[in-house]
Amino acid sequence: MGIAVAVVGASGYAGGELLRLLGAHPTFDIVAATAHRNAGAPVHSVHPHLVSLGLTFAPTEPAALAGADLVFLALPHGESAALAAQLPATTRIVDLGADFRLSDAALWARYYGGTHAGTWTYGLPELPGQRELIKQADRVANTGCYAVATTLALAPLIAAGVADPDDVVVVASSGTSGAGRNLKAHLLATEVMGDLSGYKVGAHQHVPEIKQATGARGLSFTPILAPMPRGILATVTARPTGDIDAAGVRAVLAAAYDGEPFVTVLPEGAWPHTAATYGSNAAHLQATVDIDSGRIIVQSAIDNLGKGAAAQAVQCANLMCGLPETAGLSALGVAP
Amino acid sequence: MGIAVAVVGASGYAGGELLRLLGAHPTFDIVAATAHRNAGAPVHSVHPHLVSLGLTFAPTEPAALAGADLVFLALPHGESAALAAQLPATTRIVDLGADFRLSDAALWARYYGGTHAGTWTYGLPELPGQRELIKQADRVANTGCYAVATTLALAPLIAAGVADPDDVVVVASSGTSGAGRNLKAHLLATEVMGDLSGYKVGAHQHVPEIKQATGARGLSFTPILAPMPRGILATVTARPTGDIDAAGVRAVLAAAYDGEPFVTVLPEGAWPHTAATYGSNAAHLQATVDIDSGRIIVQSAIDNLGKGAAAQAVQCANLMCGLPETAGLSALGVAP
Amino acid sequence: MGIAVAVVGASGYAGGELLRLLGAHPTFDIVAATAHRNAGAPVHSVHPHLVSLGLTFAPTEPAALAGADLVFLALPHGESAALAAQLPATTRIVDLGADFRLSDAALWARYYGGTHAGTWTYGLPELPGQRELIKQADRVANTGCYAVATTLALAPLIAAGVADPDDVVVVASSGTSGAGRNLKAHLLATEVMGDLSGYKVGAHQHVPEIKQATGARGLSFTPILAPMPRGILATVTARPTGDIDAAGVRAVLAAAYDGEPFVTVLPEGAWPHTAATYGSNAAHLQATVDIDSGRIIVQSAIDNLGKGAAAQAVQCANLMCGLPETAGLSALGVAP
Amino acid sequence: MGIAVAVVGASGYAGGELLRLLGAHPTFDIVAATAHRNAGAPVHSVHPHLVSLGLTFAPTEPAALAGADLVFLALPHGESAALAAQLPATTRIVDLGADFRLSDAALWARYYGGTHAGTWTYGLPELPGQRELIKQADRVANTGCYAVATTLALAPLIAAGVADPDDVVVVASSGTSGAGRNLKAHLLATEVMGDLSGYKVGAHQHVPEIKQATGARGLSFTPILAPMPRGILATVTARPTGDIDAAGVRAVLAAAYDGEPFVTVLPEGAWPHTAATYGSNAAHLQATVDIDSGRIIVQSAIDNLGKGAAAQAVQCANLMCGLPETAGLSALGVAP
């Protein structure tokens, strides 16, 4: 027998990816897909790839979610808390927004503004001990897309004491779906194709989340918009605390992710390709040490809508519901 | 218990897509993935997205295929026959090449050159009666990518007598994976991105296959290379044999594909998007009648590596092996 | 001494291309660049590539155009007539909109709606006799982008009597800038990259313009949105009126464009690439006869913002002002 | 009267861009365009956008260059020296390769291998004093593409003493033309579109050139291949030597480039877009200070074939020949 799930904010890109994954999931059954402006419209009018699901957007109201055992919230940042408060305590929730990720209310206020809604279990199962916490949780705050790409690359190095947490520099490029389905001129195909550009340089809201998840203390983070629909490539560099070579860095990462179904430290010589993770829950990592400066360099690739949002959310939901962690998910990207 | 399958020519794009689909298939187990130049190399060195499969390319030799109950051949046109001749009669084969598609040896010689290898059961289950033939076949010739996009749009209209088979004009654009993994300058990213160009204009080798599958007698076919990795959008126009409007054309198509799991005649007003079929076995169709000329216009979208190659091949293999036709396949494209 | 020019609707893509060309033109001096919502904003805030021009958008009002000897109107269809009526009769005007292209008021009403504004000299210098008319005109209606791509391919064939004007089928794909700077979800980079899709299938507004310019009587026209910022590739097919081979078709085109600085019938074997015309006023043509159906096939490539809009407008303005026709223009595309 | 110039290695992407610029240059006349394998072929067979130039590739031999007053060498690294040695001392040369950029033979050996050919005047006119040296030089070593993007962002900050030269981290993404016209699978459109990936991570050959040009002592440089034909976006971060804010960093850059025709420090709030420099000789810069780590962040955008190669080479040639520095060049990118 299936478990009834609902997707709130299903007209966005993360919402659409949730519907795609849930529509093929062996246990979860979609009982509602809600939207604001698009309520009443067929899902295919927004997501042409989902036409064979035959769904219609319901309005985003608690009544529409009454039959759901588990609800995925894929709303703009700051809108999850109000809806979550109206759901029964027995309804499991995975929030793909930022509302419940941070434990420090002051940092929330600084980077997001408004009132801090609270703190839920952080939905990154590959962090030490986190998988067990997610299994026991009824409320999970899914990771930010840049945060998961950076954290998977950085956290083990700081935990192992090989990277200096005070001097971390990250430059990460994202496909355009990371900006959501917003009607802004700089997101038009005409202006994006053939273009790379930075945005929110020096002040991105994922910085406190990354610091909280990794233990980094000094973090320079530069996000870049890249001309592709999906994918994040994060280049994480850190000053080593002592003598270490590429093999040493790789060994730390390999130990951290031994047995993980979705995180792969690539064979030596292979560097991550975002396209290799497209549509999947995979994260690919590779590392070296710069021959000139001696800095540690780790690159990680994920699909921002996959491991960076919807697939990660399904992974958490699987854990919360006692299902196999990999149910309905794949580590094989759709490429080329 | 699983069914052992092998992929010959696994280093190509269709071969890689077969491995991706088979790697997640509930019944088929990959026992061999063969290649020529890449024999002995890890599969991820060619297909980074398949790193978690942990496979290595075997040499393309009959011995490597000994354990396979079913073999997929994904070789360049003209190379399948020699290998097929070396396989036991009890080994089922799906050939993704063109070798066994045509029934007319003279047409083979004109469009492909060389000796005609023979004719196998044509692997397009949605043609009337063809599904049953595939179920009984041990040898299936998978469709050409342009051929399936065009045939799905055109065959029902000619069969129903509403389209004149003597005046069909098709212009179809394909993503670059349709050209294979060939190291040619005009396929380099630098030259393709931002570019559309025709090729083999007026003389494409899929013309006789389309005529054979649809009953068209006069067919102008123009293929175009489009700046995207996958996807075919075919615009099929035909002179109507009598009075017909858009609703009438749509009704013919809807009747032909009623109940089909992978072919969708889109709701009125929605036109096919290739991206909506990406990574799937879906085909999307829409039709109208030109207000100026009165010509019937049907557009169809598929993934050239999906319904146009690998996913279609798995669909045929499912039928040949008595499995559910949809096993391991999806009608949901990976988008955006 | 320079000639003062103004660009009305300079915040759009065609407007931006006009500013780029005029900013480097040897004779024309930009005295005003107007916009509606963006009036008062620096031009670089909309067109980052024009930052070194140091311009600011003026409001779209007759007063802002007072100092201009020639005005380019790059407004949405239907908005040119009202503004043109407020300009002095001595001010030369090139209208990039559709308002004054059609001579048949009924066709205007059918395809565009509203009141027909009138008919100006049609701005396609390569049509027989048209160059002289443009030289003498004070008001020129610049061509539609699809219309110029199709007309250059088709008009000589109908004029020479080799193509049947009653059975013309055109399928043309355009880069996204052809849709303008409209904030619509289907034009977002996330949804366009990797996607081809048809739109306005069977009823595009350039059909009457093409028929008027070419003499075609039965015209099926299918436009497709392609994942690239600029460029149109038109595939024009027509039934031959008699025996003709590829060389014959090529000879007709070569004769028509002999000596033209911007239209090139490509050497045999080379097919047009849209990228080869990027940023230029070039049009590239190639032709063949289909070996199966015997239809004539001509492909043409242009930059929809170049020969399809802004560069063509400058070409016309050069003629109107008695300047060298090629002043400030190039036939060399910016590629790759 | 014109100055006769030749392009050696004209079949590559930088060679093609040189031909495009020189074909429209007011003073330089192309007397030879040479190639190896393509000698004897029409230039349009390799560069379809240059069809109207009507050129044919000559063989790469000194005899073909006899009539040239100035020769541009656009050869693979390591091949310039041998040819340069065969040219008369009176023939001016601009080498777009790396052969003569480095002053330290040991660094040449470490990063490029083989014998160090020597050191020519470094072709970056915007460096203090460099413009005068170029004017007097007969031999100029054009900059590397990553080097110019990084150096323009970094050199003034180190020269002004505001950035610590021992802790510089650069992550730079390049369009695929930076990899040249090499027939490698990872450069195929099918594999690049939708993909970002690192390469030569931790050991790129432009590191010693950047250090030499900027005075940086500790430099971590990570190059990334981006899915676009042209453009480099470099993110340069450095630890500040003292208290400095974004305005302070911007003031240093603005002072360094005051009056420069091709380098623009963007207005506050605007970040560089590679597309805005496409086809031009422009470099766009913007800077800030990270609110978390306090690091200086400068982003620079150039066209790797423009300011990063061919346009920069023409700028140097203009200076060497006593022409206006901006002759035949534009600061206006071709966008969108």
C-alpha cells in the first residue's frame, strides 16, 4: 500500500521535479499538487514533460493537503512557516525552502530578513550522524542547493582537520533553474545563452548555512549564473593546515563517503561534470592540491534540482518513512 | 530472476543510454558492455554519468556475449550483420542500426551502399499489428530516429486516407547526439552552439524507411542539426485528400494512439517540446490545418536517444521477453 | 558632418542592435535613444554590451526626436503609426514594425487586428527595382525577419517561373530574440535551452507579407523557436514547374543576387549556418532538388536582428540618405 | 595606402577571428592566410562566416609571408619560434602563442616543457608603461586569454598595495573556443551543452604568466570549461592588506583604467557579463568585498578570442604600426 504525499508549490521547477520523481516512485502516491496562480490549471500547461501524469493544480490550502501523510513544501523562502503551522503534527513535512535551516536567528535576519521561523532537522543524510536524525524526524529542512554542493566537498576536510576553516574560498556556478521560474529579463534565454555572470557576489544567503553545516569560519562565496538549465559546479579551495597532497585529500573524502549510494569520489584523473548528474541524486567529487599555492581544491557537481533540491527531499522522505533510502531515486545522470 | 543482456557498441551515445536504462531495469541484468577502441577502459571514462555502475568495456567479440540471453547492437550502420551472424539463433537481438530495417534491397543500396543484410521485424510497436509481431520475434530492427518521429505523425493520416501520400514535406531538426560520437569539426561545441544548419538536404537515408513504414509515396525530407544534445522535432505537412479541419486531424491521431503508454496527442493548444521528452520513451504529437494553404501540419517530438533509439529498443526487448512493455521505461521527460 | 538619428524603442533587442550598429557608424550620430518604462535609466542597465556608449534612455515622445534627421522605430506592432503621425514630414523614418508593410488592409486586419495604418516602401533592397524606390523614399517599412529569410530564398524562383507559387511549404526556426524582450515563462533560459517547439503553427502573421513580396499564392508556414539567441534558418520547398536540377535552381539564385554585397549563394556543397551570419547583415543561401520527391529545397540563413531587423534598417537608411549602401555594416558574421 | 599583413594558423579559431577583424580593418590588408592541413582549401570551408572574403588558405611557409609587413602567428604553443626565426628582422610579428611570453626559462620548462624560445615585449597595453614598449617593439608576445582576464582584475590591486600577493585565488570559466579547434570527444557539442567541468585543476600553464604580469606570489588558479562558444569570466579573490571596502577597491581599478578605450570598470551594482564582450576587444570589471570573509572579489569578463587573443593582437599591431590604437576594433560586444 502506498503512502500519500502532496507537493505544495508544484508549479515551480523544484515542484515539477518532485512530481516527476514521485510519479515514478514505488511507494509514494501523489494525492495533491498545489499552486497559487496556476490553481485549477492542468499540470502540463506549466510542465509539458508531465502531461502523461494527468494532474491538475489544486489551490495551496490546508484542505487540499488533508489526505497526505507527508507534504513537500516547495515555496519561496519565508512562505513555508505559515503553511506548516496549519498542518497536523502527524503530517510529516520536508521543506525545500530556507525557513527552517538555520539555528541562528540573527543570521536568518541578516541574510533573509524577517522573523526566524525555527530550526528543523537538517536534511543532508551524508553528514555524520545526520541520517539517524532524519529517520526519527517528522520535520526536515532540506538543504540549499549551493550548500549541499559546498558542504559535501568541504565538511569532511574541516572535520578531519586538514583544511583551515578560516580561509575557505568557494566559487560556484549554477544552471538557471536555481533562480526559479521568475519572469525577469536577465533570466530570458536570449540573455543567458552564451553568457556567464556573477550575482549576489560577496553576500549570498547560503553562506551561513554552509558555515553551520561545515564548521567553516571564514568563507568567501561567489555564485555565478551559467548558461545551462541545471547543475552546480562548486570549486572549493581551502588552505591546508599541514602537509597534504592530492592523495591525502582524496583519502579523507573517500573515507567520508564510503558506502554512500549517491556520493562518488571520482577515480583519479576524472573531474566532475554537472551533466553527469543531470536528473539524478548523484554528487560527484574530485580533489587536488594546487602545485603553485599549495591550496586544497575540491570540485563537486550536483543537479541543483536533484541532490540540490527535489531528489534530496525524496531521499529524506524515504528515510523518514522507513523506506529504502534509494527508493525512486537514481545515481545515474541523464547524459549526454 | 533476471534476464542477461549485453550492449554491443556501448561507448556510443545510444549505447550509453542503453546502459543507463538497463542499469535501472527491474529484470534485465547487464552482463557485457562492449566497445572497439575503448575495450578495457572503464565505462565512466567515456560516460561520466555511469560511474556508479562500475562497468568496464569488453571487446566486441562473440565470446564476450556468450552469457547474454538478449543482445542490443548499437553499431554504425552496416556493421551489425556480420556480428549478428556469429550469435546463436537462440540469442534474441535488437539491432539499433539500419542494417535490417528495409525490405527493399535496391533502396538499401541506393541510400546506404553495400550489400543488403536482410529484413527483420520492424521495431515500432505503435504501428497497427506490429506489437504482436515484435512479441513473437527473436530478431528486431529498431527504428531510425527521424523515422519514428515522422512515422508516428504521418502513418495514421495516410492509413485513414486523410493525407495525400504523394505530397508529403517533412522538415525535422535533431540534437547533436543523433550524429553520434564522431570527432568532426562541425560537431564541436564551439561550432554548434548558437547554430542551425541543414545537412544531407534532399537525400537522407531515413526516407525509404519512412516511406516503407507510412505508405508515403512522394516525400521531401530535410534534416537540420540543432544546438541541443538530444531531441527531434519533426514538422510533417501533407496535402489533405478532402475537407478536414484541425479537430479532424487530431481525431485520427487520437484514435490511432488511444491507450498507448508512450505516445501522447497533446491537449488542444499545446505544441510539442523536445525538452519534454528528454531521457524518456515519450512521443508528443499535435496537429492543425494551415489557414492559408489548407495543408495538414503535424509536429512530433521525441528524444532521439529515447523513443528514437535506446528506450524504444528496451520497449521492444520487453515485448520480446514477455515482460510488461513499460518495464524500466518512463513517459516522463527530464525537464527543464 | 554627421546625420542625426534617433532610435525609438531602444530598450528592445532590435533597438539595442540598432544602437550597436549606429554607435560605430561612420556618418550617423545617435541623438536620442528612447524607451517607455526604462526612460531615464542608463542604456547599459538594459544592454550591458553598450556600456561604453554612455547613453541614457529618453522618453518616447516627439520632443525627444526633434533633433533627428532620421528616426528608426523599433516598437511593438501597431504602435508605430501613432508616433509617425507626430513627426515632421521632413524627418525620414524607417519602421521596424509591421504597421506599414502590407498593402492589403483586409490581410492586416486578419493577421494583426486593428486598423491598417497604410503602406510604405518595402525595405528589401535586393528585390528587383526596390533599391531605387528606397533611395527615393522618406518612409520605409523594414521587412519582417521570417519574411526576409523566406523571400530571399523564394522570390527569384517564382519570378523565374521555376517554382509553383501554389504549393510552397516553409519551415523556419528562429533564435529567441525574435520573440522580443517579453517576460514570458516559455522564453526563460531554463525552458528554452535544450528545447525546440513550434508556435503559431499554421497561422503566422508573416504569411501575407511573404506572399506579397514573393508572389506565392499557397503558402504553408511553420515557425519554430530554437535554443539560440539569434538566427533564422528557413527551409523553403516548392514544387518545380518543370524539369530542373540543383544546378538550375542555383543558377536562378546566383543570377538574382549577382553583385549583391550582403546576399551570398554559397559554393556548392556548403549549406547555410545561422552562426555564420551572427551580428551581420549577411544572408546565406543554398539549394538542391530532393532526390525522392523532386521538390526544390532552398535554405537561407540570416541573423534575425541583422538582415532580419536592425542591419537591414541601417542598409535602408544608408540608401535613403545617399550614403554607401554598406556603410557601417558587415557581411562577416561573428563566429564561432 | 594599406599595410600588408598575414595570418599564420588562420584555420584555428583565433586565426579566424583575426581574419574577421582584419577583413574590416581600415588600414591592414590581408595578403596571406596560412594553414597546415587546410592549405589549398577555401577559407569558407573552415570558417563559413568568412565566405564573402573569398580567401584561400596558403601553406604555412616563409615564402607565403614574403609580402607581409606584419605577421600574426596563431599557432599551437611551441610552434611559433621556429617560424619566427625564418622571417626577416624587418617583419613585425605578433605571436598569439605562449612561446615568448615568459621571462623565466625554468617556468617555461615546468609548465610547457621543451626549450624556452626567448622573451618578447608583453602585449598588454593597459599595464603601466607597457603601451610605450609595444609602440617601439617589432616583436610582441600577445597575452594568454586567462592571463589577460586575471591580470586586468588583479594587477592594479597588487600594485596599489591593497591586495596580499601571497593569497590569491582565481576561478575562471572559459567558453569552448579557448580549447581550440581540437577534435576531442569532451569538446563535442553533445557533451558540452548543459555541462560545466574543471580541467588542468591546480596546474594551469597561465599561472606563471599571471604571476609575472601581476606580481602575485601565491596563486591558486582553477579553469572551468563552460557551455558557450566564447567568453571568460574570472573571479579573482585576494586577502586585503588592510581595511578596505568595495568603494576603495573600485577606486583603485577606476584610477588604473581611467581613459582606457577598452577596459571599463562597470557602474556600481552591475556585474560583468561575458556576452556583453562577445566579438569585441572590451574588458568589463566589477569589485566588492565579501561581507563574511572580508576578501576582495573582482570579476572580469572578456571575449577569449577578442581581448583574450585576436582583438588584443590587432590592438598591439595598431600600436606597433603607429595607427590609432582603436582602429578596426570595437568596445561594443555583439549581444544578445
